[in-house]
Amino acid sequence: METAERYLSINDACQAFSFSRSTFYRMLDDPRSGLQEIVIRIPPVTGRIKVPHAAFEAWLRQKRRRSRG
């Protein structure tokens, strides 16, 4: 059985993963981070940002692994 993807607002993502909105936006603005590739804008390009929970969590795990070495 497939489960539906859960989407978070920026505030919810920041609270769930313990970092500030300014940190989120700094990561989003950095094209090397890869964050732009996983967030969804509704409507596209200029809309509100929704963060897919599972993809964001995987992205953070990968980022932490890279920073450790």
C-alpha cells in the first residue's frame, strides 16, 4: 500500500528539523545545495513553497553525511 506524501510549510519544516527560516532560505538560495530541486512551488516559479517531508529528510541526511566526511 502506497502512502501519500506529506508536505510541510517552511515554518513546519524548520520547526520539525530544528533550524531557522533564515537558514532554510540561505540553503534554498545556494544552487549547490540541491534544495531547490526538492521543494515545490504552488503555483510554479513564484508560488508558496511546500516541502515534501520524506525528500527533505533524505536530503538533510545526505547533507549531514557529506559534512562528516
